[in-house]
Amino acid sequence: MGFFVMTNGLTSDALVLFGATGDLARRKIFPALYAMLQHGRTLPPIVCVAYSPGWDLEKVRAHAHDGIAQFGGGVDEAVFRNLSSLLTYINGDYEDPATFEELRRALEGRSRPLHYFAIPPSMFPVVVRGLASANCTENARVVVEKPFGRDLESARSLNATLYEALPESSIFRIDHYLGKEAVQNILYFRFANSFLEPIWNRNHIRQIQITMAESIGVEGRGRFYDSVGAIRDVLQNHLLQVLALLAMEPPLGTSAEAIRDEQAKLLKAIRPLEPGDIVRGQYEGYRNEEGVARGSDTETFTAVRFFVDSWRWAGVPFIVRTGKKLPITTTEIRAEFQLPPQRVFALSEAGPLATNYLRMRLSPTVSIALGARTKNAGDRMVGRPVELYVCNNHPDEMSAYERLLGDALDGEAMLFARQDAVEASWNVVEAVLSHRDPAYTYEAGTWGPQEADLLLAGGRWHNPRPPQG
Ligand code: BG6
């Protein structure tokens, strides 16, 4: 559940899972459904749909079991039996109207289905039209996965297809970062405290860095990834959403729309990128990954300098980077405050005076730290950097998919991307999707190509420390 409960109707009374035999269902959706049952939530019947010759209900159940065992942290067989009993399966071609006729029969007696599109975006229009012509869109909601389109134009046309059958309030565009506990905490920390707001602006902040690092490579997703790259895979969605929550104005009220209005406003204020604002990289060996084109120029790393053209943030660089095969897996924000105006205590055993900073680690641990200096005991005015640190981990934390799926079933829209926000994000990256320098090669296990330093104008990257324990 989001911060603020804002439902647009009753809870869905059926879940239709398109793409039930795929990887997303196995890794994320079945484990999320299982966790919901484990946490005591009641689920409606789940109609699995896919076009996978040779599959039947038993095979889908085994697929779900396997996903929960591998990605859900183990299986309690009693909970799994409960999930299993809710499943039915339709094996059918999405191009064939008979598939949707069968679905309509399976939904007999159900009036508010939630359709989850865990399928390639190229299939969305086919499925939406199939659903509409079989009368399966009335009172329905749909969940669509990111990336929503490949650029501004395709996002608009995809949306137009959805609007043929559904209103905006029934469309739930998933960006799983919005469902993460730590990402919600950005908003909470900013607006549940009063000390930060007076200094959270260009007068006091000199730079914000965001690093989303992954030590893994493309992990068997070569074909998909090669057609997408880091800009479309995570920058346009996850990272711009994080930036929006960090930089947006306080919402006027607590409704989902009040928050989404501010997110969208902020995204619209980000200056569209130009080729000089971005450096792209590709890890050595990427072109040998299965499914990747031998001469591929797809980026597995990107570093970007954003500016937000608003009164609050004018002139403050937001430096964002993300990459595969980097030294560690972590996502971290670091906001640097201005230096003290005068060097009263220039003497330091740890080098020149460092700036104060606010560090928010979003994964794998959830923590917040304030970087400051304190004096060393003794008669000299010499100090050291310290962190005031709080760790916010909860052992039984809800996964992002569990939270988002629950919200979609309940019609709570706050943690989903609205179309104007999606379009604003595409607009930010649009120019560099086609006009850009070739990707620089970097060695796996490093922090990306050195060319990324050029974005810092003499500053330096703050490489997140490895997670402890
Ligand atoms: C997905 C991307 O949306 O997010 C993946 O497609 C990426 O490439 C993943 O690995 C990262 O998510 P998380 O939750 O592991 O940080």
C-alpha cells in the first residue's frame, strides 16, 4: 500500500496474467503473489495466459514453484497449495480471437478483472484489442511493464492504443523503483522533517550524484537488453523517477494525484539532454554475450549531467550514472552541501576540508547518513569526517512487486507512472537516443569509462562503498 490511500474503485475480483510462462512471471510476479498470501492477503482467481506450445496448468504451477523457490526465498508448501488452487491456464495465440473468447468464459461472474501484461511491448496493442473485442475491458484495469515505449512517439502511440479501451485511471504503468521501500523513504524523509527543506535548494546544495551500480552483466537477457540499453532500461524510468522524488516541490495535499502532479512538474522542468551531457560505455566482452549483435553499440553504462530549470535548482548539476559489471551492486544518492564560507578550521589530518553531504542508500540496504566533521579529542583544532547514520532495513520487507501488485488490485495509483510523466521522461532523453558518440569500452569490474569524468567539471565521482555484511 502507498502512503496515502487513494483508490479509484473496488478491489479487482480476478487477475489475468498475460505472459505467465515467461521470465518476469517466474522471477517477480509469482513470488509477489506468493508473498501476498503469506502475509495474509486474500487473492482473487488468477487466470494465466500464454502462447507456449506444450504447456499446461501443471507446467505453469511448476514454473511458479520454481520461481518462488529461487527468487522468493523458499517455499512453504501450504502457502503454495493455496496459490496453486487459484490458478487456471489458457494456452492461446494472442492473435486468435478464440483465446479471448476462452478468457471471457473464464471470467464469467467476475466484473472487475486486473489484466497484467508481462509480455513484450510489441504485443500490447494486439492484446488490448483482443480484450476489447471480447468485452473483457469493462471495469478492468491493466498493468503494463516498463519501458513504456521506445521513445516519445512510440510511448504516445502505445498510450493511444490503451486509451481506445481504457481510461487513464485504469492504466497502471509499473516502474518497480516506485514500489521500493527506500524510494518511498526519499519522499517521507524530505516531507516528514522540517530541517531539510530550508537548505534543500541551490543556495545550499552544490551537486547531487546518483549511482545505480550493478555487478551483474546482462544475465541471459542479451537479446532484450541489446535492443534497449541502459538509457531505455533504467535511466528514462527508474533513475528519472528517483530524481523526481528527490527534487520535486512539496505536494499540495496527500492524494495520489497531488504527488503525481509534482513528479510530473519536476520531470517537465528537467532540461532535455544534449550529446555533451552524456557519456555511454559498454563493458568488454558484452558483444560476445548470447543474443547480442557482434557490432553492437548498445550502452551497458551511462553517465549523465542533468539540470533542473526551476527556481529551486537552477545551476545545480544532478550527475547520474548507471552500469552493468561495475564493482558492486548498490544504488546511492549523495547530495553535497556547499563548503563552509570561511576555512576557520583548515587544519585537517584527513586532507582538505570535505563538504557535508546527505547520503541515501536505496539498495541493497536502506540507509540514510549525514556526512559531517567532528573535532578529534586533544588540544589541536583538528577533526575527522564522521557519518550520522541510520539503517532502515526491515527483515520482512515487502518487495516492490508485492506492494505494486497489491496497489494495482486495489486501484491505488500513486506508485504508478502517469502518462504525462512518462512522456516528460522520454522528452528528456529523446535527443540522445539517436545523436550521440559511440559507446566507450570499459573493463568489467571498474566504474565505467574514464570519459565519464568529463561530466564532473573538475569534481570527482563518489564511488559507493561496498555494502557491509
Ligand atoms: C530492471 C532492469 O528494470 O531493473 C534491469 O530491466 C535491472 O536491467 C533491474 O537489473 C534493477 O532492479 P533492482 O530492483 O534489482 O535494482
